[in-house]
Amino acid sequence: MQQSIQSRINDVSFCCPTLQRKTKLFFSRIWRHIEWHGRVKAARTLSCNGYYEQAKNLLEDHWK
């Protein structure tokens, strides 16, 4: 109890590293999903315009 009060007085912040890791993982997964969705939309547009090889390369490049 004394250490907790002393830490508050000295402006030492306590953080939960597990929560930070999970939050970072959550947002990185969301970012990957958004990026993948954009690649799929671009590939769909390319293939509708007849650029099949470029669409294929766009999707395959993501996995390398």
C-alpha cells in the first residue's frame, strides 16, 4: 500500500503491457483486413477492364 501511494505521488504510471500488445494486435489485424479488401477491389476492377495478369500479380504479391 505504501509503495502504491508513493508511486502515485511520484507520477509513475502503471500500464498493462498485455493490454497494449492485444490492442496493437487488434489494430494490425484490422489494418491487414482493410489492405486486403482494397487489393481485392483493385484486382476486381483490373480484371473487369481486361488486365487479368496485373490483377493476378496484385493478389499474389500480397502473399510473398
